[in-house]
Amino acid sequence: MPAFDYDVDASGLNCPLPLLRLKKALITMSSGEVVRVIATDPAAHLDFGVFSEQSGNRLLESSKNGDQQVFYFQKK
């Protein structure tokens, strides 16, 4: 688990809300900082994967525990 500077809990939210919460957090962050996102939407990994590729913000790690998914993004 990477160290993180920001925490976004998008549990219980469905697409596209977890992605929008991530984008909102990234706006306030500095380059190189890391945000942890917790999501329960089963499609979140798809949205976050595409977002990472298109935006250049690096997906450092992701994990799944039951219905909860945890993602770590580093701002470009």
C-alpha cells in the first residue's frame, strides 16, 4: 500500500461519480502527490483504468476486498 496525501471515499456511489470525485481531488493536488480512492462500483476499475491512460495520472496500485476496491493514483 503506497503512502497517500489525499483520500476519496466513493463507497456506495455509481459511475460516473467515483471518477468525478477523483477528478475533483486531482484539481487540488500538486504534481507527484498520491490520492487513495475507495469505490464499491463494480465497473470502477474499468473507468479508472481508461482515465489513467487518457489523463496521464498514474495508477500506482489497485486491490479488491469483497465489494470494495481501492485505487492509488499519482498526479502527473
